[in-house]
Amino acid sequence: MVGVAEIAVAKEQGERTRSAGSLWMPLVVGVVAGALFWVVHSALIDDSYITLSYARNLAFHGHWGLIGAEVSNSATAPLNVLVLAAVTAVVRQPVVALGVVFVLANVLLAVSLRSAARTSGFPGWTGAVGALLVAANPLVLSTVGLEMTLASALLGVLLLAAVQRRPVLFGVAAGLLALTRLDLGVFVLVVLIGRPGLWRGWWRWLSAAAVIMVPWFAFSWLYFGSAVPDTLVIKQLQKSWGDWDFSNGLELYHGVFPTAVVVSLIPAALGLVCLPIACVLRAFRRAVSLWPWALIGLGAVAHYYVYTLMGVPPYHWYYAPSLIGLSLLLAGGIGAVAARWSLAGLAGCAVLVAQLWFAGQHGLPWREAAITTNWATAAEYQRIGTELGRLVGDRTVTSPGEIGALAYYCDCAIVDTFSDRGYLAPQIEQRLADATPFVRALLEFNYRHFVPTEPRPIDVDLRREPGPGPDPNWDIGTTWAEPAHLVLEPR
């Protein structure tokens, strides 16, 4: 009887410990994520303000567009806009809404990873380590406002579905990933190939995915004349930056932001070390619980390979999915080793300390993103955009080449191909002319309902000129870009 009582007490204590762990872990991740958002909130990149402008217009006016004067379809991540708009409608401040979404997405990632780790036989703290390795990565922090934080949370859900063999949850994650960014489907495909057990319930995950993504894509196809965002065409036409494209872009960034790039790549490099080990162990039917985590890492490598083949420009956020996927694999590898050697968790902590050290030494709060290709800081665009709105009033002004922050702060009719679809028709024709027969057929089907329109008449030109200008309030410059100034002239 005593033995039975002792077992019952031990079991109750274990349940209490697990319950306490399930509470403290999301709390710690949420607090750290909140602190990280405060660090970066003044240093959002220009494309983040495109998303915030969409979210604000949708939340306050029920309008889908970068500017209030035009309907546009240049939001690369519709789900990110919808989520931010929903929160903005409540808190009334888009940047505050972004902070809320950032924290909640990282908590969701941590909870998903914790459940996946428990099912895999790894320590529960694996979830916190994985989530913080992603959240504190300097390159990922340099994308806050874009869709990468949301994407990381959904990749965590995808991993959980693969670990627990839950086809409906897998379909939900796949559908939400498609609405976040279509190229994230690479991860879904890799997991499907490597986890054939999911095919037994193929109709369940396929139905779940279809219910989530078909309504939006159908609406977008009929209403905007394109099921996918216009950025698919816009970005592909940009090709490379001279000798630099996605394949060698990290070398370019390392030359300008060496410490940020090295710290960002550490977890990805360690994840790459784990990948062949996990694959070999799987071949010999050892450490099979690590295999779903390895599939996320394989998805990261496949995503990198696809972007390399496409030859797109090396925008730094294009590298984020690969870094996130390999970081999740690293967390799984640490958890697998820690199941036998508890000190293994120190490796993840050491990488996290390096990331937090960088975040602190870069400035509190950051003045500009750790990795950025913008011509001006967010503060400079805020100052200029606010004044620009007063000067142009109801007139239409051209974008100088970067439109996000200026559109957000001027709240005026500032136009380029991202805000005015009147510029899109020639770009579609050019993309069709350059496409292979198969891709051309897909593009023609996608733009079947597209109706070309005329661009808005321009009243005022805003352009960028090198060097300081006569008005220091319109001077701009970053670590990436040489000092310059913006000039406003009537047309």
C-alpha cells in the first residue's frame, strides 16, 4: 500500500511540474518577445510599413490598398494583413497591433514546439529554446512587420501536425501558410513527401487546406484580377542587383553588416550540421523521433534552392524561411541529445546569448534594422512623410523608389507600381513575354480577370538626389546607403 501511495504522490508531483512548465514557458517567451519588439519598433524596414498601411486602411476604412485613393494587390502576405487589421481595429494603433501579433506568434511557436517536443520524447523546454532562437535572430528581427514571424508560428504548427500525425491540423497549417506566402508551400511539400503516413488521411488535410485558402484566392482572382499578389510579377522582373542575386546575397550583406550576418547564420549552420546526422540515423531506424524536425530542415534547404534557381534579388527577408526552418531543426537536435545528456541545452543557450548580446550592442532601441537595404531610417521617413502629407494635400505625388514608410506617415496619394495598379499592365506583358510556355499559361489564367487601368495623373514629383540637400530635414542615409536628400517639385 505504501508503494502505491508513493507512486500516486510522485505522479501527482510530476503532473504539477508539467502544469507549471506549461505556464511559465509561454510567459517567459512572451516577455522576451515583448522586449525584443520594443528593441526593434523604431527600426522597422520600409516594406513593413507597406503591410502596416494595408492593415490600417482595412481596419479603419474596409479598404484593401496601400493608399486610400487606390485599390491595390501588392500585399505579399494577405493573412498577415488580415491578422494585423483585426488587432488594429481593437487597439487602434497599427504599430501596437504589430507588437501584439509579434508576441502572440512567438508564444504560439513556443507552445507548438513544446507539444512537438513532448510527443517526440524531448524535454519541454525545447519549445522555448526553439522559439527564442527564431525570435532573437538578427535577420528575423530585421523583418518584423513582414510575414516571417507569423510564418515561423505556422511552421511550428506544421511540425506539430507532422510529429503527431494529425492530418486536419496539417491541412490547417498548410492552408494558412499558403495565405501567408505561397513559396512556404515548399515546406508543406517536403513534409508530405517525408511523412507518408499523412497520406492515409489525404482527404482530411486537403479539405482543411481548401476550406481555408480557396475563399481568399477565389475572391482575389475575381475582384483583383489575380489570385496571387502582384508582387509575384513585380519582384521577378527586378532580377538581380548587378552581380548580386539570391545565390550570393549573403556575401553582399556580410560585407556591410558582418556581425549581424554571422550571428544570424550560427543557428542555421548548426542546423545544417544536424541535418545529415538526422538523415543517416533515420536510414538506420535510429532517433526516428527527430525525423519530422529534420523534414522542416530539409524544407529550409529546399526553399533556399528554389530561390537560388529563380535568381531573384537578394532581399534579406527572402533568407528568413531557411534560417527559421534550420533553427527549428537545431532546437529538435538539442532536445534529442538533451533527452540523454541534460547539458546539451547549454548549446542552444549559448547561441541565444550571442543573439541577445548583438541586439543589445546594436542600440536600445535600434535606430535602424540590423540588416537593411533602405535609403533612410524609419525616423527620417516619419519626419519627411509627415511634412510631405501637409505639403501635397489631395494632390498625387510620385514615390522616390521606397514607398512604405512615406505612404504610412503622409497618408496621401503617393504612387508607384505597389500602390497604383495602372502601372501593372506593362509589367504583366513583359513577364508573359519572358516566361516559358507552361509559366505563361499559368500567368494568363491567373490574370484572366485583370482589367488594365490608367495610372493616376501626377501632380508632384518626389525624387532622391545624392548628397546633402538645402533643407536638412529632407536629408536621408543609412549604413547601407550613401547620404542623400529628397526633392519635391511640381510637375
